[in-house]
Amino acid sequence: MKIITLSNDEFDAFARRHKYFTYFQTENYANVSKIIDGFDHHYLGFCDESGNLIGASLMLYKTLFWGYKYAYSPRGLLIDYEDTQLVAEVTSELKKLLKKQKFIFIKIDPPIIASERDKDGNIIKFNENVNRILNAFKKNNYEHLGFNLYDESILPRWNVSAKLHNDARVLFNNFSPDVKEKISYANSMALIVKQDETNDINKFYEFMKKVNIKKSKKYFQTLADSFNNKLKIFYAYIDTQKYTENANKLYAQEQEKNYNLANIIQTGDTIKYNIPKAINAKMESDKMLNNYKKDVIDSTKLLKSNPEGIICGASLAIEEENGVNILINYEDSEYSRYSVNTLMTYELMKFYGKLNYKYINLGSVTGNFNANSKYYPSLLNKLGFNSSILEYIGEFNMILNPTMYKIYKNKYKIKR
């Protein structure tokens, strides 16, 4: 086996056909990494004895200290990890090549799914090849950085993914009751989601500042420039005119219902209603009446101050060959009770389902499945979209210079 340098086109042609392909293994991501994080990059190809390309990788790299460097293959390498002989050969050749160039180590985090889990953390599907792959890494002296639960790794180890369908009714019918209710309520409050076909980064950045997202305008502009037509921006709007009309209508309907329930309880009319049941229904109606009254007040104020409507949420998505990744999905906390994020997720699923995309990555979660955890509500909501938690195998460091690696870990106070 030998390692060759690939052109961008040669690498791209191979990468996009590989089963482990993600947008992290693209020129687009390499450009973002260079501008934002100062990484240089190179495309490597792994050829068999006949010259056939059997693996490849985008390799990001930067200098750490004293001229020593480290390399990172984001969501790579693009090889068959079940072929233990290939893993050994690629490792050996990379060590020979990069040791000479003063590299200390190479970090990889392949998107190998170790397991799929339910909301309680129970394994519903396990990759039977994981232990074999882990053993191959261990045999070739990779350092596994552990099965972390939170954000200790560069890229998330825990993600939520859902299958798409081109029929919105099929999508909706498979959602949890809670998600269905949130979507219906958001619709009743006159929320709408639209794509910003101009990809106006100034507008997007201003909203990100409003919701306290600590990312620079340069970061968002670089994403837009690098991914170009593979990146799309969406906004959730409140149609303030329609919101006011809907709020008044719902309030009036609930008032009538509340009055009828009160009358049943006062008259003791057991023919129309079971009295204990009527009392419970009246208590629930009282709560709804207070909510709708607040909606009437809020909608009237919003209509006066924002007659053209108001932005209450924004999403940014990056497309791959068969799927799409929701990179950003934030709502203005002032309108969070309208379930803005939930509606945006649904509308993006409908949008990409109609375009025949097969899956959507709803973003990262933690591996903490404790129902009392502060992370649990977000996890539960994402799972309400008939989705699965995907646990990746984790990060590995291929150590090329043990002495300098120890100095590096001590210098940067790295424990893992």
C-alpha cells in the first residue's frame, strides 16, 4: 500500500461515494477550518498494490510549538475499518510519512455508529463490529479518548437522526403526542417558517446576537461562502395580524366552553355531563382561558409594534448527498412558549422530505439520560420526531512522537 496526494476533484469523487462520507470530509469544511481556526489542509489517498484507490482523507493540520505539528481527519479516515489488515497498513504508512514531517499525532473520529438508543439510554441496536474495530485500533497503538457523555470531543459523539418522508402527513403521524401538540399550537398562533433564499448573513447574524449565540459574523459568513448552495437559512415568523385574529377566536371559543361547564356544575345537570368530570374539565378550561387571554394581550401589543410580522426563530442547515444537518436551530426566548424550535424542525423535515432527502441530523445531545438532568428536555423533544440517538465510537489519537506527545498534553493541560 502507498499514500498519494489527491487533487480536490479526485478526493471529492472518492469521498462522496464512501459509506462514511460527511460534509466534514469536503473542501467546504476545509475552507471553514482554515479561515476560522487556522488549519492548513491536504488530501491523502491510500492505494493498493495495483494502484486502486481504497481509502482517502481530508487532513487538517497546524503547528503547535517548536515546529511540531498535529493533524486531524474530521469524521475520517475514509477507509473500511472492518478490514483490520487495511487499518494496520494505513496506520503504518501514515506513521512513516508524517513522522518525518515533525507531526506529533493524528486525531481521527470516524462516524462509526456504536449503538442506537432510546430516550432512557437503552440500546435498541448495537454494532456487532465495534469491539473488533476497537481491538484493531488498540493493536495499532491508537489512544482511544473514551466514551465521553458531554462535549469533551471536537465533534459530538451523540447525535439525533430521523428518517424523512416526502409525505408530510406520514411524518406528522409518526411524531410523539407532545410534538404533535406543540406543532398544532404553533400553527394556531400563526407561526410560519420560510427559507431566506438570499442567505443574508447580516440579517442572520443580527438575530444570532439577539438570542446570545457567541459566534462571530465572520464564522457565519465563512460558512455561507464555503458551502454556498449547500447551505440554507430559514426563519420562523409570527404573522401578527393572523396571530391577533386567532388569539381572539380561541379565547372566545374557550370562554363559551368555560361558561357551559360552569352552568352544568351549577345546575347539577348530570344528563349532559358527569359532575366530577365537568369540574376537572372546568379547571383545565380555566387554565386554557388564562393562556388565551395572555395570547390576546400579547398579540395585540405585537400587532401594534410589528404590523409586518416579527422573526422569532432561525435555522441553518447544511446538505449532504442524501441527508441534511441542522447546524443551528434557535428561538427567541421571548416566544419560546410558542414552541418555535419544534415547528422549525418540522418545517425543515417537510421541506427536505419533499426534495427526497433520506435523513435529517437534528443535532447533538448528551449521553446523560437521567430524567432529572437539565439536558433531558432537549433530548426528549428531539426524540419526539420519530428519531434515534446515534452513539459514535469516539476519538482516537495515532501517536507519532511519544515524547513530544507528553509535552503537548502537559503544555495544553489535556487530560484525555
